Amino acid sequence: LPSPRPCLAVRTCPKLHLSLENGQVVTQAMERVPVEGTWAEYSCNPGFRLLGSARSNCTKLGRWS
């Protein structure tokens, strides 16, 4: 008989602020809490420049990259 597969805890990340002054945030469809693999992309309105990365990912450590 094959061994049963273990149930693993789902890693979650803190909720994101989904509003960006002078820009937009686009997220992967997510449940109430972002889980490992969820992503968010940031972009700025014309005339503004983004500081930092344009994409964040919820990592297996439960943090946003």
C-alpha cells in the first residue's frame, strides 16, 4: 500500500495595502489571506517613477519578496 501523503500547513503572508498613491497594484486573485506563491505587481501613473521592485511574491517563509 502506498503511504499516505502528509498534510502540510499553508504558508501565509501579511495582507497587502492594495492602494498606491499615484499608481496601481495588481494582484493574483487571492482568498482573504495571501498564501505562498501569491504575487502583486506595482506600476506608476505617467510622470511618476516606481522606487523598488515592480513585483512582490509571497514566499515559503511567509514574507513578501
